[in-house]
Amino acid sequence: MARLCLLLLVCLVALLLSAAAWQRRLLYFPTHHDRSNGLENWRAQGELIGFARTVPAPKNVWLMLHGNGGQASDRAYALPSFAGDDSVYILEYPGYGRRPGTPSKETLNRAAQQGYLLLRQQFPATPVCVVGESLGSGPACSLAAMVPQPDKIVLVAPFDKLHRVGQYHYPFLPVRLLLSDDWDNIEALKGYRGRVEIFGITRDEVIPMKFAKTLAESRPAATFREIEGGHNDWATPGRVSIKNP
């Protein structure tokens, strides 16, 4: 009996280790190049924590939480979607680009909170809004619990609950049991009192639009906009306008 229990314990540990490795391969695809793509470095206490496009006396300040591939400076393509008189700060995730660390739900949420609080301190009299793209909708929605809350949250190609997207792609696996980094955007937004705008993409092969619709339906006051294209087509000029109000 003791040997059987030990064998079961070893199998359980092996399963958990395999699940952790599978989760990292599924969720996080960082790159580590040095190109800024014309963006300014965003630093905190000497550490590079992201990139920015800044303007004098911005009407709004946006914190952007990007998707799971590449790195922050790659999101220069998104800047035409923002108003020209707004400043945009794109957070670098731990383990992405030149930022040290390991990506996980905990580290991404914590980095998002750090960036958000820094912007609140730097711009105390300016609306600070949040935009989350794809996987970044998870850490973006986590900021709904901050005090003060973001003035607006915009979500592009988001999910309702991350394990539901995983289950869609891997119907033969117990994804909910294996996925420890499982953001629940419906739950995260429950206490949020600000404006929410959600963009679902019609031919999204990564996060099908039905998940964005379910998230929007969980918040009757949310604005839902349907746009044409695939998962990475949203930043095509004219498709998405990110603005406040």
C-alpha cells in the first residue's frame, strides 16, 4: 500500500509538472529584441518597464496590456487606433523583451498594477484608462479592483474565462484542471463602475468572437462592437477607435 501511494504521488507530481510546462507553451510567446520601433522608453526606478508615445498635456493617458506574443515595442502598430492628443504607455511583461522575470498570471497582474499606479501618480488630474488586447484583457480586467478605478476599460479580442478558450482549442483535455493561470474577466469586472467597451472580431481563430460576446453580455451597460477580420487584424487603420469618453 505504501508503495502504491508513493507511485500515485510521483505520478501526480509528474502530471502537475507537465501541466505547468504545457501551460507556459500554450500561453506565453515572448521575444527579446532591442528595437523600440520609434517609441520612448518607459522606466521606473531605472528599470525598463515598457514603451510609450507621449504628448504634452494629454487629454487621456492609456495603459495598454498587450497579447501573449512578441513584446511591448511590437505594439507600435496600435498607436493609430488612439486619439492623437492621448498618451499611450505599453507595458512590458516580466520575461518579455528586456524585462527580467517569468510570465504568469501573478506576475502579469502585479506588473499591470505597478504600471497603473505609476501613471496615476504621474497624472493625478488626467483620466487614466486601460486597454487590454487578447491575453492582455486578463491583467487589464484585474485593474478594475484598483482604487481609484480606471476611468475606462477597452478590451480588444478578449475572452470571458480563459479556460473556456483553452477548452475550445483542446476539447480532449481537462483544461480547467490543468490551467492555473486562468483569468476570469467576468468576475474581475463585477465591481467596476466605469465604462467598458468591447471589440469582438468576426473571424478570430485564436479567441473566437463568442467569448467576447459572452463577456459583453455579462455587463449590460458595456458597449459591444463587432469588427471584421482575424485575430491580428484589429489594428488595421479605421477598424478600432480607442478613445475616452
